Amino acid sequence: MKNFQHINAYSIDEAISLLRHYGDRAWIIAGGTDLLGKMKDAILPSYPEAVINIKTIPDLSYIRRSEGMLKIGPLTTLSEIADSKVVRSHYIALGQAAHRVASPQIRNMGTIAGNVCQDIRCWYYRNRNNRFPCLRKKGGRCYAIKGDNRYHSIFGGSVSGGCMAVHPSDTAPALIALGAKIRTSSRIIDAQDFFEVKPIKTTVLQTDEIVTEIQLPEFPSGTSSAFLKFALRQSIDFPVVNCAAVITAKDGKVEDARICLNAVHVVPYRAVQAEKVIVGNGLSEAIAEEAGQAAVARAKPLEHNRYKVAVARALVRRAILACAEGV
Amino acid sequence: MTVEIRKHICPYCGEMLDTADKLKGHVFRMHKGRGLPIPEGWIRLTVNRSEYNLKVEPKWTLNHLIHEVLGLTGSKQFCDQGACGACTMIVDGRPILSCMMLAIECDGKTVQTIEGIAAEGHPLIEAYTNHHAMQCGYCTPGFVVTSKALLDRVPDPTDDQIIEALAGNICRCGTYQQHIIAIKEAAAKVRVRKTAGKEET
């Protein structure tokens, strides 16, 4: 790693003013498991002049219920969320998602906000010393379209039709399915509007904006949720496809459903067609299969990732059936 | 080691200030748009029950500090990207990857490395050699540190709990089966020690 200035921020306001001071020449560090990898490999054309540590800001790590919501502090580690009783009993999808991120050591370091705001894992983008100046680095083209795209988007690209890199977060689909809101230093954003594809950016956050809280609504009884992840290894691996489902049922009929896939599109992909299939119906094997088909009906796989369509279909079906057991 | 008291001098106008934070505020107000001065980078760190005052560079990882600067070469750096677990250390009771943590952010923390576990005479060391839970041995310190953190939290782990806890460590020689046997034996010894300790007092 090259050297940089390391500054501890002691309040959110201080962090914001430091970000304003530096503009895009400063990066925020929380858990650091994503950021240090980026800096060690020097994947981007630019290198930060300063790194602003927000771990020194007090009282940003908590899980508490108030005002009819579950509030999670941005610096809460993934293992704290996975071990939390209230998350495991009422927000099963989030607990399972946090539990499946990377490895135990990384879950002890990585934070929930960092998991949501992490950068893409495309192997062209992540190649050392900015070897592939791709669209996400304000370069000319997406190298995955004609290259090896086995882990790339099956629902088309973005950045003027280009970048095919998927969003790698495990907790993001769970938060979207659970209808979470993300409070930042200047506004409150719905989790599903939080993601955006722009050069060197995966979220709608401005350069002087940080996540300050994650808020989950409370659910009526009869709601259950599930999270499933398909990866090549059980541990220390990013998802090939993952899926979170939240289903509210009454008297055997589905009243509300939210299903979100991730690692299939440039941003987390809400499977609205699959939701339409199951709402108003009972939960059966046949309906779940139909919903799975509907979820991937619009898929446009690339040369090497046709298998991901089948994986996504199976995960949607299994996530719905897993919810059916819990309702 | 003692920390000498230093004056904090503004690099742009030469004004002297008492603390690093005051200097930071001064540059921030008076010299808009200029880079803030690199902070002193002194940290207090407890490594295996010894206290250190260390001057660190921002780019140093915790592994670099402990392996290269303090010379405790037990924990290995292998993948350097958080994917193998060979550099695992216990920081404030939790196993973490020292290659993905900046040393400058460890101010006031307590670190235990494989050397500290060996100095304690922890039964894990003996159990690992008895059951030969290694071949080349490069990953072993990481495994032992992770298992020690597990035994601190769960005195009598099941097979599943052990597999779960060791999920972040990779052994290319494939000695995984032996780890479970070794950790269970060590866990039994730790429990015996604890009850014996209680009876004595």
C-alpha cells in the first residue's frame, strides 16, 4: 500500500466536514475489509489522499427497537447482527444473510453499512494496478461482455448499456425484501432506491454523505422470511446468486410478498413478477415453481452465465417454500 | 517506552498548537482546501500482556506491525486479501484478520497472538501436535488462534460449532478432520483445568 493520511473522526458532523474538505480525495473506512483490498491492489486510477476512520465515532453500533421499528447502527458488525436474538427471531432473512457473509473473522470486522456500500467484485474491475480501465472507472468499455462473464449480470447492464458487474452484497437483498429504510446524514432512502450504477460508485450517496442508521419496519403476525445463497464454497465466498423473500400470509392466502435477488443484476433485483404470481394464492410447490419461472422470464444471459438463470429460478422457488414453512 | 511530548506545528504558517486535534481544526479553518497534516500515529497496544507505545505509519496493517516491527513471526501473512485466515489474531476477545486491519486503528486494543497462546501453555498446542493437525504447518497458527477464541466463548463445542468457527481458515494440505479431534481434546483439558482451579481456591 502507498501511504495516506489517516484521520479519526469523532462525530458524524466532523466526518462530513472532512469529506467536504477533501471532496473525492478521501475515502471512508469502517470495517476496512473491502477498502483495504482495493487499496492494496490499487485497482482504481486514483488513490485516496486521506482515509477517514469512522470507527472512532461513539454510539454507532446498536440494535434496538423503538418507534415501531428495529434500528441498527451502521457500525454494527455482521456477527453482532447474526447473533442478535431479535434479528434471528423476527428478521430471519437478515440474520441468515449476515451469517452467510464471508468468514467468521470478516464478520467480526465488517459492518452492516459497509456490506451495503461495498464495491463490485468484477474481476476486470478488481484486476491489479488498474489493468482494465473499464466503464466503472470512466474508461471506454466493459471487458466482461466479450470476456469471461460467468459471474456477471443476467438481466442486462448499466452505465449506458455497458457495465455487467453484479452487486455482491448478501445483506442488501434481505434489507430490500424486509422493506428497510436507510438513513443517511442528510436524508432517508428506501433500501431499494439506495443502489445506483455510476463510475466508482455503487450507491446514491453523495461524496459528503454517510449512512447513519438502518431502519426495519415491524411486521404483522403471519409474516415469515428466508434468505438463500448459492456460492461455489460454503464460506469465504461471494454469492453466485442469492435471494431473500418476505411473505405475509393470512388463512393460507398470501397477502403480501417481497422477493429480492442479488448478484444477478448491476443492482439488487426485485423479482416483481414472482411476487405477482404468489400474492392472492396459497403457498404450494406448483405456485413456487411458477414464481421461479416468472422471476427469470426476462433474463438475458451472456455467453458464459446461462446457468445463473437456473440457479436464480431454483433459489426463488426454495426461498418461497422456506417462507411457507415459517408462516 | 515513553512518549515524548511534541509541539504540533502547522506546516503552512508555522503556528504552534497543543494537540493534534487543535492543529487539525486550525488547518481546517485557516487553510481551506490544503491537506491536513499527517497525525502523529502513536498508539498504545497490549500484545500478549505486554504494553507498547508505538509509532506507526498509516499504511501499516496490524500484521505488518506485529510480524515485521515487533518481530512476533508466528502469525503468517499469506493471501493478504482476507481470504485465508493464516493471519488471524484475537483482538478484544474476537478473532479477526490482522492483514485487513490498519495498525493505527488499534489504539488501546488488546491483541493476543499465537505466541501468547503458547506462553499460556494452552492445551490446544499439545493437542494439535499429538493429533498432527498439520502437514506443512503454514496455516496452523491461524487455526490455533481461531480455535482458542472459540474455546474462550464455547467451552464444550460440538462438531458443527467447530466447523462453523473454522470456516474462515484454509488448509491446503487438507488436514481438516484432525482439527476437530484436536480441538475436542483440548476443550476437555481446559474444562478439567478450570474445575481443578476452582477446587484449589
